[in-house]
Amino acid sequence: MGSSIPGSPSTVSTTSVRISPRYRAAIARTSCYNQRVLWLLLAFATLLVAWMMRERLRRYRQTEAPREPDVSKHPEATHLEQDVRLLELLEPGGTPDNAIEVAASSVVEVHAAGIPCTLCEKEVDVEEHLVEEHKGQLLRVARVRCRRCGHHRSLYFRLAQPN
């Protein structure tokens, strides 16, 4: 049926078609170029997915809601929290009279962030770094908040006097 039409696939044999060397080189260059483009697209897509996953994880860690202790299950939890707050006042940095001595104001936030939460012993974030006057002395105050339980605390720092 279709064999009588000149140029149809059934009448053209693969051995009779000759491809010039210039055309063959152009095909090789094009396929090599296409492979490079595909590899670049694959690498870009991989990097994009990795970046998106990192950003999603970063946002998740930032927006994770603090978990408050459930007082309804443990009525003694309020008493424990009150006792912990009293103990915080006795620790170094708990009151202006018991301020932690530091060499420079630039280390206040680093030092405050290194002190764990007194309730759950997890990491804390420094919310504020203020300067307050107490008995004629300027003190640095770091207001910290626990990442896990949301417990707030103030830490007092005194700058060391230069010799």
C-alpha cells in the first residue's frame, strides 16, 4: 500500500542514507550540548530542593510554639515553679547585687544564652539586652526566654573595671 510512495519509510533503507561528516559532527555537538544542559538543570533542581528543605526546617524551628507546662495534670507544678524562681534569685546573676562580672558588654548575650533554662534545662534565647542603674552602678540585664517551655528570666551582669 504505502510502499509505492517515494520517500515513505518503507522505501528508504538506512544503508542508502549517507550522513555527511559535518552534519554528523553537528549532531554530536547538539547531543553533547543537550546532555550538559540536562545535567545543569538536574544540578540546579537538586540545589533548589535542598535549599527549600533547609528553609522549611529553619521556619519550623523558628515558629515552633513553646510548650507550657500542663498545670492541670500536676498541681504541684506551680509550687515547683515558685521554688525554681526563688532559687534563681540565689544563683549568680539572679539579682542586681549578685551580678555576674564580664569583661565587655559584647559577651553578655553570649554568656546569657549559654545558661540553660532552670525549669527544663534546655536552650534559651536572649530577648532583650538592657542597661539599668542599681545603687549608682550601670548593670547589663539580659532578658531570656526558654525555647521549649517559655520560661522567662532576667540575668544581671556587671562590667569589670579596667585596671
